[in-house]
Amino acid sequence: MRKKTTSRLCTMAIAGAMMAATLGMNVNAADATDVHFTKTLDMRGAQGASTPDVTFTYTIEPGQGVGATENNPEILPGVDGATVEEAVFTHTDADLTDEVSVDFSRVNFTKPGIYRYVIKEQTSTNVDITNDTNDTRYLDVYVVNDGQDGYKIANSVLLASERTPDNDG
């Protein structure tokens, strides 16, 4: 009985946190800049070299769903339609970072929840670039009611490996 009550309290706390995040953000799925990540070009192994001309491209596809248990919430497979822009660096760039947007404007979420996507960085065509050995990232987007009979993205988490959040947050 105590474990069930604790689990329910944790679930209520998570729901409250998601609601608080929703109130603090004015983001909707039609806004192409609502989810983004930073691509960093690591030049530590090329001291004195200029920034190379290189473009990084990505694919995005729905990830695997995970059923809810007593210890973790349900993770839904992502919905088709999301795209990821390119990260572009040129020899004139002083900044070795580029903000990459994930566009959800063509995605139709059907209910609130956590949706999982798999983002894969494609191998660069620049022979001077050594790509990251882990080219796969997992993007979990937290979708909530938008208050207007629709849904919006309230938060997102980009992970280097597949993980399932637990009910303790």
C-alpha cells in the first residue's frame, strides 16, 4: 500500500512539474525553433588550423516506444514528419558551435506524453573531419495540452544513449 501511494505521489509530482514547465514556456509544435541542440566542432587535435568547410546532416525517425511500468512512465514512438536542419561551418567562422533546429511543424501529436525520436548524424564528406564515434542521439519531447484543443512541446531532452526516465523524476 505504501509503495503504491509513493508511486502515485511521484506521478503527481512529475505531472505538476510538466505543468509548471508548460506555464513558463510559450512554445508550440508549429514553431520550427522550439527544439534545438548545439553541434560543436572540436579543433583541439588541429592546433593552428583554420575552421574547415564542412556541413553535417542528420536523419530523424521515430524511436522505440516503452510501456509504462510501476517505475517509469510510458514513452511513445515519435510521430513522422519531424526534420533536422544542417550544421554548417566555413573557414571564415570563428565560432565552433552551431545551433541546430529540429522542426516539428509537420508533426501531428495525438495526445500528451513523452515521444522518442532517433537522430543520426551522417558521415561528413570532408576527409579532414573525424566524425564522432557515437553518431546516434535520442530525443525525447514532452508534449502537453496547449489549452486550445491541441498539443505543444513543453520540453525536450537529447541523450547520447537510450534511457527511460523513472517516476522519481
